Amino acid sequence: MIKEIKGGICAVDGVKAFGIKEGKKGLAIIAAKGNAAGVYTKNKVIAAPNIVTKDKLETNGGYLEAVIVNSGNANAFTGEDGLKDANEMANTLAEKLGVDSKYIAVASTGVIGRKLHIDIIKEQINTVLPNLSSSEKANEETMKAIMTTDLVPKGFAVEAETALGVFRVGGITKGSGMIEPNMGTMLAFIYTDAEVKSDILKTALKEATSKTFNRIVVDGDTSTNDICLLTATGKSGVVIHSYENTIYTEFQNALEAVMKELAKMIAKDGEGATKLIECTVTGAYTEEDAAIAAKSIVRSPLVKTAIYGNDPNWGRIVAAAGYSGADFDQACISLVVADGCNQVSLVDKGKLTKNDETTLANLKKVMSAETIYIEMDLGTDGKKAATAWGCDLTYDYVKINADYTT
Amino acid sequence: MIKEIKGGICAVDGVKAFGIKEGKKGLAIIAAKGNAAGVYTKNKVIAAPNIVTKDKLETNGGYLEAVIVNSGNANAFTGEDGLKDANEMANTLAEKLGVDSKYIAVASTGVIGRKLHIDIIKEQINTVLPNLSSSEKANEETMKAIMTTDLVPKGFAVEAETALGVFRVGGITKGSGMIEPNMGTMLAFIYTDAEVKSDILKTALKEATSKTFNRIVVDGDTSTNDICLLTATGKSGVVIHSYENTIYTEFQNALEAVMKELAKMIAKDGEGATKLIECTVTGAYTEEDAAIAAKSIVRSPLVKTAIYGNDPNWGRIVAAAGYSGADFDQACISLVVADGCNQVSLVDKGKLTKNDETTLANLKKVMSAETIYIEMDLGTDGKKAATAWGCDLTYDYVKINADYTT
């Protein structure tokens, strides 16, 4: 059984954290020893901290002692200097903690193409380090320290009760478009007190990422700095040493539950967003087909603007699925739009349902909710499904991204 | 030698056309006998007129006598009724012209998922038909009849002087986002008075489309109704019967010149647009790589909003190339942004050029032009290049697409 608990990453035994935000420049440190795994941006223009962290986790046996994160400067497209600065961030923290630097991960978010102010970061390390704690307040400050254009701090944690005992999974994240002002990015730091081998962690994280963080779209831009790290402290005594046992599934479920909530928080806090869009595509030949159709719908600027304006142009949803690359026959699809209480059927197995003024008025009403659910059945023999999340496209999105420095 | 001439499609010998626009409902008829070829939307949700026209050209030996086009209703996602209506449009015109209906192409643009008012169209046929003419005015009325949210009518024609004689190519198009209010689409009708076999026409059209209409991005939505038809009347006496001769290259160049101008007109008239973006990527391993990088840049909402706001966040351009899928090393790329007169170098072979306040101020100035040129050299051993066109993303784009029915 999985239940939500308070405290974010600090709810996980073995995790201490703290952070500060001074103007646009923030610094967070998370100390937690254990096996670790990471997933990173696929952008060819990969930021220096991502290169450094990825390299460490590939060569240090998959183990971390701490993570250091700065916000305000992405340390991306900064060449050799950038790599030097990312390493210096890690080395400085390693020295102060008295651990080997190869176990210190580093992440950055903020403006691209500008040299890091390493001196400011060094000063901030001195301020943050004495305050590391496992309190709720410490989690709060850490969440705030990594924010850029985010309007709300983002964290979530669960406790899983299993036959083998109780374990926890907690995570924090930041992200709100591609942000600040040059694609700051999404960062996420997830912790569990289960004991998990690093190769199993890697598989679990990859699997969960594909179903959560890789299913959200704010503006369709992929950043240079995306990173998600998962560390297992093992403090709970629950041991996951094989993919075969029920406990692995229970762990995967807990991990996905945390990451899904964090993903939805990012979509809901998308730049300028006023609504969350949850799109579920069923009846696809493959899960990948379902996912690309769902993501195509929540990525479509026409769907996003229509939802912003409560404009009942449902045809845009059908068209976005049509060009997604998913395999289906338009004569077989069904479409429902809902707000959690009421639902409006628009297409049933390729045929328009009663598409009169009342239907469009009902659709308009449903679209005015805070969360809009789009349910499309592709009607193929395959019964695969996937869900994606996004937000509406508003004047404020344009404002935030056009007027940032003016 | 290729030179621009007046008159659009009506400048091409053998073409007569006319159109009317009554409120949102427009009808155009273009009569021109000759070998013909088409390219169509790749959307799985393909509109009825596209299905009908594609089927005819695949089975009638590649020959057309006339094209009938309505605007205001896309006749898309309309099932069996839609196919019946599309055929009836063609049959009605065929009967009045006294030709076989299999030689009549049909196209539609406008709202999706609504039944066509075939009676209105029949009445409009009676009004349009007596006015068919090859005058400049007739071309003008035809261009206007197929518009939806377009702000300007779009047509272009050239005359090519060759060793084998003079021939002309003219085209008209409509498109301005995915439009009206449900992805109306892009339509294009191109004519030449060269005599060209239909298989050669097909190759030439496909090739030119890949370099022109497939290189523009307004909002990244693919419509259900996209269609581009090319008809060769043969009236000039210039004969193109093989790919081997110089004359084929000259024909291809003239065709591309027309289609490129039409493509740029669509991008410039993108919904809410205030600026045209022309992005050329060089130094790619393949032309496809260059094209996907260039299109990724002009599609990026962050690049588009930055250009709208004259915000010198050039890092967004680099990041958009990075996630495009094009193969390159960030340490080798160069980036220049220009306005036609002045240019600002931002990155040279992976290194930031003098990235000071003056550079950013110059960039801001260049970005305030009506046409912004982005030039990126990927710096690979391959020397392939491609150009793509797009427009900025503005408050008005959101307004047009969010508030259409409210």
C-alpha cells in the first residue's frame, strides 16, 4: 500500500538537505549516501554539470554521497571553463564534507552561455553546509533554492507498506517551461531509503522516467540541463536485489507515484499556464504509439490555445493525434473531453456524436475547469495505453519569454 | 534566366480562373488542361477532398482539366458523407464543363468536423463559372476566394528563358497557421505552360516541396487538408521529357523559385506574426540533418517568443539545434544572426565571440528587423545546407487561436 507523506526528500531516512536563494542565484546541497542512478538530457548541447555527473556515475560504481545544485546559471555551452567550474563546485563540497569528489554529483539551471560565478557558489556552500538537516523546513528551503521561473516549490513523498517492511520514496523538482530566460530546465532529485543495487536503480529510474517526466510537455523545447538523480540510502532495511520479486514491483510503483506527481506539478506550473491538461490515449497498437499520440495532443499549440480560451474546437485534438505518427484508422477513434465530474463525448468509433450547439456548450463548460481530461481511444486491436500531461498556452507564456530582458 | 512576372497562375498560358468569397465561404475554380501531380498531407486524419483528389490522380493517368476549391469548411473528419460531398463538388463542375469528372480535382479548407453545405457550393459554382478568365483580376479574386485567416492574398509567377524557349510557372497559395478555427491548412495550386510528363511532374513537385513548403513552420501543427497540385498545360511549346537534360534543371529551378516565394509568404503571414525568420544551417553531414536543425530552430517557441520581444537570448537557438536530432558536436558550431544589412557573430567554432553588453545590444537591434536571418554552421565534415522559414510567436497568435469563437 502506498500513501502520501509530508517532508519531500527529507522524509527519506538518510537524507539531509538545505538551500538558499539570493536574488536569482540559488544553491542547494543534498547529502545522502547510497547507490545512485541518473537520467540526463538528450540534447546535443549538453551542459557541463551533466557531463561531469554522468561521467562520475558511469565510473564510480553508481554511488553518491551528495549532490550540489545551483540555480541562476545553467553552466551550459561554456566549453572547457564550464567543465572546470562544475568540477570545482564538486571538489569544494567534497573537501568540506571530507569525502571523495567522485561521489559528488553536480547540477545547474539558469541562463545558458555565461560563465559561472564560482566565487559566489563557494561562499554559498559555506552558508548552506552548517544548516543541512532532515526537517520539513530544510526540504522547503532546498526546493526553493533550485527554482527559477517556477511559481511554486515542488516536492512529493510516499510511504510504501510491504510484506518485507516499510520504505519511503521522496523527490523534489524544478521546471516551468524551458525557462530563465534560456531554457533553464528540469531538475529532479529522488531519494529512497530502500536498499537497491545501482543497476536495478538505473532500470527502475529509466522505466519511471519514460512514464512520467518524459510524458510532460510545456512548450516542446528540450533543455541542455535536464537531469534526474535517484539515490537509495538503504536505511529502511527493505532490500531490493532482483527484478523477480514482488518487492521490485512495489518499489517501481512507489517511484512512479512520486515522479508522476512531480511531473504533473511541472506541467501545472508551466510558464503562463492556467490549466493542467491530462491526456490519456487507449486502444493503441503499442504503448509508444499511445504515448506519442498523447504527447502530440498536449504539445499542439492549437489545442493549448483552444483550452486556454475555452474554445470548443475539438477537431484540433483529432488532427494532433493524426500527425503524431501513431498508427490508427480515423474511422475507429473515439474522443471524450472531461473535467473530472462531467464528460462530453464528441466522437464514437469514427462517427461524430450529436454535435449540436448543446454539445459544444457542454464542451466549453468542461474546458473551463482547472484540469482538463482528454480521453482518446484509437480503436485498434492493440489495447495499449499511455497518459501525458501539459498545460494551456497563454498570453503570459509569450510575455514571460518575449519580455524577459526588456 | 528566371524573372518574376505579374499575374500569378493566370500568367500561365492555358489557365483560366475565378473565385468569390461570401462571408467566410469562398469558392474558386481553376480550369487548365494538362498533366498533373499532387502532394498531400501526411496526417492520418486526411480530409475527404484530399482522398478523392489523390485517388483520381493515381488512377486517371495523372491528368487534370480543372480544380474546384472551397474555403470555410475543411470537409475533414466527415466520414462517408464527406466523400460523397467532395465527389458531388467535382461531379457538378464536370457536368457544367462537359468533361469527365475523373479529371476534376477538389480541395477544401476551413472548419473541421462539420458537414459541407453542398447547396451553397452549387450556387457558387454557377456564379464563378461564367467569370473564368486569364486576367490579373481573375487571379486576384481566385487568391482571395481560398483565403481563411490569411491577411494577404498569396501568388507568385516567374518566366524562364531557356535555350529551348520561354516557359512560365505560376502559383497561388493560402495558409497562415493551422487556422480557421480548426487547422484550415495550406493549399497550393501551381501551373506551368511547359509540357511535362506526369511522372516527371511528380518527381519535380516532390523535390521542390521538400525544399519549400516542407521547410516552413508557423506553429508545428500539421493539418488534415494540406494539398499542393501542379499542372502543366504545355502551351509554351517547351517540352520536358527526361530528367537528363538541362531543361529539367531549369524547370526545377523555376518551380522551386515560385514555391519558395509562396512558402515565405505563408511564413510571413503566420497567425499573429510580426516578423519573418529565415534560418540557414550549413556544414551538416546531410541535407536532412541541416533541414531538421533549421526547422527545429524556427519551430522553437522560445526562439519565436524571443524574436518577438527582441530578447537577445541566442542560447535558445543553440539548444533548439541541439535537440533537433541533427548530428553535430557543440564544440564545432558557429552562429550568426543578421538583419540583411548588419550581422552579429555570437559563436565561432564552439567558442563564444566577445559576448559583452555591446554584442547583446547589437543583437537586439538586428532582432528588431522585419526579417531575421539565423545562420548556423554545424562545422561537420559534411558540407550540406538547408534553409527553413518561420515567424515569431506573439500575443496575437494566442488571441487568434484562443478567442476565435468567444
